Amino acid sequence: MKRLFANKRFALFAPFIALSMMALIGLGLWVLVAGRIGDELSTRGLSWQSLTREGFPARISLTMEKPQWRDPDATTNLVWQNSGLSLTVLPFQGGHAIIDFRGAHEITGDGGRMRLVHQGNLMSAVVDGDGLNRASFEAAAPHMAAQWLGQNIGARAADMALHTRRGDKNRYDIALVSKHITLMRDDASLSLSRLDATASVPAALMDRPVQAGDVIMLTRATIQRDALSLVAKGRVKLRANGYMDGTLDLDIVNLEAFADALVEFNLIDRRDRQKLLLFGGLGAALGGDTTDRLSLPLQFKNKRVYLGGVKLGRAPRWK
């Protein structure tokens, strides 16, 4: 052995041998980490028909066929599935992961079923020692259709971007931006040119579905539709009866266009439209606003929705 190391030819090959040993060690560590990522996803409820690993040495790429996620909490029946996805982890960039979803998103639960198709979408996430730090989800031409809680609902848009970031006091900040949106409910539809919304939600929602007692704080939502501009902010609390309680403060530019939008989406009838315009005119006179720019409260209470003094009907259910 001493002769081997003393041999001048060995000195020539020593760097290559050392590099080979380092590569083998790196490969072993890569396989170990890639395996642990798969195991961690499995313990969190994700399963798949087949899984391939590649990307050594700079990244870890997992390609899954027919992935399915089932909520580990036995009290819910929430299931998500897709035809395939690729997950790329960049271990040298602070736990940064990029996910490319191949097909439509299918979600089923106690409330019904939902399907989201798209023309391409990506998700990125950054994880640190405290869990999820931030994440983004972007989709081109998303189209959602659902039968949920006894209603046929849907939405489509030119694009959509959803961002979340860890905030303060065990909460996460969420921002949604979408353009050229059409909302659908049964036989009614409503078109919007732009939606920008920011909200704060409990940090626990990163690990579980919403539940009774959760408080959703709407920091600011801006909706634009032709001559109509609407800004909303406030908070709601989810109740065990499946409804929500709370108030959103609305700043409305062009009350008549706002009332027309409510009629178009079958939220009020023509009679309620006139009542809303009359109430808005009185409120403007008493409150110092104008009929073109008005502030009104949107209240959720006793399973009903009220806009100022006008009852819009039954409140939306969250379960």
C-alpha cells in the first residue's frame, strides 16, 4: 500500500480519484435528500402512481405521475389530484422549490367538486426552519367550474397570480391579482376588468382547510368594471353553522353601475335596485358623500347579507 501511494503515477491520478470519491459521496447525499423529500411529502398526504428523480448534482427534480393529495385529517374528505407534476428543489438557494402542474386540478370534498383547467401554471415556494416562508401560484387562462354547496359556480380569467408570505402574529398575508374575469353562478354571469385583493389569514391554513372560528381579514380589495370602481376592506369570522359574520366597508364609485352589476349577477331584483339607489341618495345627502362616490357597509349576520339598508338575501356558505 505504501508503494502505491509513493508511486509517481498515483500522484497523477490522485486528483481524479479524489474527485470521484467526492462525486460518489455527493451522489449518496443527493439520493438521501431526494428520498427524504419524497418521504416528507408522503407523510403530508401526497401519493402518486409513479415517481422519478433526476437533476444531480445542482438540483433535485421529482416527476410524479397522477399525484393525489388527501387531507391527513380524518374529519374531512378533501382530495386534490392532477395528471402529473414536476417538482424541482434548489437546495443551494435557501430551500426554494418550483412546481409545474401538467394537467387540470381536480378537487373534491364534502361541499362538492371543483375543476380548474389552465394553459400553463407554475408554483414556487420558499421553506425555512419555521415552515413556509412565501409562495406564489400563477396560471394562464384559468377556468374554474364547480358544483359546490348545491350551486353551479365558475370563473375564468386572462391570468391569475396568487402570492402568500408569512406575516406577523401567526398569520399569513395573501395577495390575488387577476385581469379580465368572468364570474358565473347558475344562469348568471358578471364580467370584471380587474381584481386586486390582499388579505390576512391564520397561519394554520397553510396546513389545513378553513374551519369554524377562523378570522379572515380583508386588508383591501379593488374591483374595476367599466365605469364602476369598488374598494372593500373589513373582516369576517367563520361560524360553526356554515355561515360567516362580519362587516366589509365598501367605497363605491358610480352607485348606479354597482346596482346594475348586482342585478346582472342575480343578487338583487329591479325593485331592490331602486331601493338601493334611493338609500344611496339619502346616505349621500346625510353623510356628505355624492351619488357618484358613496361608502356603504356590507354586513354578514344571521345567515343574511345586507348592503346598507337593503337585504341582498342569504349569506354565502363556507361549508
